[in-house]
Amino acid sequence: MTAREVFELRKQERIEEAYEAARQLFAVDKSPQASSAMFWTAVDMLRHCLDEGRVEEANKIYLALQRLLPNVPDRDGWVVPAFERCEQLLKKKHTKKAGFDEVSEHSQMGIWGEEVAVDYLRDSGYVILERDWHSGHRDIDIIAQQDDTVVFVEVKTRRNTDYMQPEQAVDWKKRHNLRHAINHYVKFKKIDNPIRFDIITIVGSLGTSHPVINHIEDVDIMR
């Protein structure tokens, strides 16, 4: 898939398909064209998520846009206004009780934790296949490969463990959603390799250089 083909999908208003294609392209190509395709499809996807009430997902996309912004070509001066418009739309969606800055900080913790988990997996010899892969409203944080095994990874990030262990947040409902997302991915990608479900927990302050990492392998997702 090329950047031109991504923009053609966008022109056809195939929002989720264009966004996923741009993500796959940007994973291997950081050129200005790929960065532009990633930015504009992410803008579309953020608005689409807000229209469907998927605010937390929109928050994640906003933070990705924030990181991407300095690298996007902006010959016509449209990029920054589009980013600012996304920010305004998000602010309108948040209530006074849970303001934008508070929710944004929570999302930043999650994204930071996923970055830590990805670095940990790569350092441990895993190949990262996908990040934030979506099946409808369900998502898989990281999909990696260890030897011939495809590993689906749920990442849980917490500042501390005062109230519960992070892995306890992967409750019955979350496991149910993950089962459906994993089954979709296996069928969609025609996977015939062995598969495994892992949980990685990250405990520490946002941005700390020495978080506590716990990798729980081969979790029984059927429970």
C-alpha cells in the first residue's frame, strides 16, 4: 500500500480502512508522504471515533497526532489548524468533572506504558507485528512474534499498586472482548501459527526511566 493509495481510500470516505492502511505503511515508512497519510487519516479517524462516542480511542489518536505533528509537511498551512480543531472537538466531549487535561494525562500514561512494553519486547527478541489493532470497538495493544508463535499482548500501566495489581484490570469483560478481537485477527490474517496471550504490567511515574515491568506469559484468556 502506497501513500497515494491511502489517500484514494480517504477520498472514498473509507475512514477505518484508510487509517489502518496508513498505520501499516507508517510502521515501515517514515517518509513525508507516509507521515502526511498517517496524519490526515488519523484526523479523520479521531472525528469518526468522537461521532461514535469512542472518546478514549480518540484521546489516543490525539496524542499520536501530537507526536506526529512536527514531521508532517504543511505547504498550505492546513496541518496545524486541523490539529487544533481536533483538540477543540475533544475538549467539547469532556465533561467539567473529567476535564481534557485529566483524561489526556491518563491516556499519556497508557501510551507511555505501551512504548515501554514495546521496547521491552524488542529487547527480549520479539518482532512487533501490530500496535493498537482494532476490531470494531475492541482493540489489542500489541501483537508480536516470538519464534513461530504469535503473541497477543495486553498492557496495563499504573502509577502504583496501592489498590490492586495492574493485571487484575484484565477482568472477565476485557477477556471476552480480547477473545473476539484475537479471533478476528487470526481469521483476517489467516494465521496458522501457534498463538499465545500475555499481559505486561508497567508500574511507575509517567516517563520514569526505571519502571517495574512484569511479563505474565500464556494467560488463560478463556477464564
